[in-house]
Amino acid sequence: MATNITWHAGLTHDERSKISGQKGLTIWLTGLSASGKSTIATALEQHLLHYGINAYRLDGDNVRFGLNKDLGFSEADRNENIRRIAEVAKLFADSTTVAITSFISPYRADRDTARKLHDDAKLPFLEVYVDVPVEVAEQRDPKGLYKKARAGLIPEFTGISAPYEEPLKPEVHVHSDKASVEESVKQIADYLVAQGLIKKLE
Ligand code: ADP
């Protein structure tokens, strides 16, 4: 084995942050299917990018069909799905990007695991509860999933035949049946500014 190799510890998160001029963090959106997670995540990503803050969204489309395409919907696979998303979000956050995840993530234990991964790495983690009554979500049903679930075609569908465990202390609680997409985005962005996680947007 070569003896003339020096191990480089690499930049610390703070050093990277100083160079990029922004802090990294993960914004973890959770809520029922059709609660508005993807819609709000997309608008939030655009909003932050518009103000020069690097942000990146992780959702079913870019994760389930790539990194996690080997996973199904058994309990073990669902846990592994969330664990991998949390690990990837953490890497984005460590790279000083604002990672925005939009997954139902119905189980408290899974969300707590995601939070702990970030806590251990000293990276900020915000749980955002996108709250909507199941009746409203079912009425929206943009992908026709509730209809299929009611017809018994999708077993263990969150909110219909599988539980959704509400966050007990989300950092931000948005009500997508009362607030517009823009208002929800503003609520999240205002929280980030108030916590000193992003610069004032102007
Ligand atoms: P999820 O990612 O939680 O499954 P989506 O964002 O894919 O939800 O779908 C939510 C649907 O609800 C979209 O068709 C969106 O246009 C609609 N919608 C209506 N009002 C709102 C609102 N105030 N906030 C978010 N989404 C809303």
C-alpha cells in the first residue's frame, strides 16, 4: 500500500457554507396524498432559486424511479425508502443546499429517524406538516389514487386503509385547505428567515 498518500479531511460544513454563502438544511414536507406537498415543494423551490438560494426537491418522481427503484411498498421497503431519502437529503444539506423532500412519510418513527440523522450531523431539519382534511384530499384526488383505494385496488392507502400519524411538533404547520400555495410558501420562507437559516428575501 502506498505510504505517501495524505488523508484529506476535506472542508467542514462551516467552511463550505462560508464559500457558498448559504446554509444547508432539509425541509421535510409530510402529509396525506394530495395534501399539496409536491405543489408547495415545487413553488418553494422556485421561490428560493429566484432569490439566489440553491434549493433542490426530492420527490417520488426523481427518487422512486431512480435511487429507490428496487423498493416496493412492504413495510420494510417503505422504511428503507424513507431512510435513503433522509440520507440523500442530509448530503444535499451538508453541501449547503436547501433540500426539500415531499413524501407522505406517514409514520412518526420514520420522520424521527430522518430528524436524528440531521441532528447527529448538526444540520437543521424542519418538519412541515401539510395538513388537509382527508375529505378535501379525496375530493382533489389529482392522480385518481383515492378512487382506486376506495375500490380496493390499492391496499394500505394512507388515510383510507392505513394510518397517518400527525406530526406532534412540526416546525411549520400549513393548512392547504385554507391557505393558498403562495401563502404556504411564504409561511415556510418566513420561518426560515426568522430562524436565520436563509437571508431575508428581497
Ligand atoms: P401531494 O404531493 O401531497 O400528493 P400534490 O401537490 O401532488 O399533493 O396535489 C395537490 C393538489 O391539490 C394539486 O392538484 C394542487 O393544485 C391542489 N391544490 C389546491 N389548492 C391547494 C393549496 N392551497 N395548496 C396546495 N395544493 C393545492
